[in-house]
Amino acid sequence: MSADFSCPPPRRPRPASSGGDGGSTFDPMEARVARLEDDMREIKSDLKALRDEMRAGFKEIREQFKDSASDMANLRAEVVEIKGRVSQLPTVWQVNMQMFGLMFTVLGGAFVIMRYAAH
């Protein structure tokens, strides 16, 4: 029998965050905070400029949609008019029957002329 005497690895003590010594860097804490504050000012100004640009872009898009809404209303009216005209067109069967009727009339007229014009 073998005994297992394994132990967990020893824990390292965590460095204390109080004292403001900057951890393992040589920079003083105030300089690092000042740099972070400057970076945040730059980020805030960039975000403000971006927000202003987006608002201007949204205003432009709204204006374009206003124009397109009236264009869509005009287009809708034109489509309704075209549909009305197309619905009044004769079907293929109606055109065929008209052609047969016209041919029958012409042939009947030719028969009457040939029959009674010779006498």
C-alpha cells in the first residue's frame, strides 16, 4: 500500500492595494491617474462628436423618408390606376371570339355579295 501525501501548492500572499505605491511599476500613482483622466476626456469628446454626427445623419435620413413617403403615395395611386386599366382589357378568349365573329361577318358578307351580285 502506498500512501498519498500530496499537498496543495502553497498560496502566495496578495499584494496590498492600499498605500498607492503603483504595484510593480515605478510611476507614481498620481501621474497614472492623470493620464487616465486625460484619456477619458479625449474619449468623452470623441463620443460627443460621434453622437452629434449620428444625430445629423438621423435628421438627414428622416428628411429622406419624408420625401419617400409622398413618393410612395404617388406611386400607389399610379399603380391603382394601372390596375384599373389592365382589368378592363379583354381576355384571350374574348379576343379570339371577336376574331371569329369578324371572320364570320366578312365571309358572310362576301357570300352575300357573290350570291346576289351576279344576277
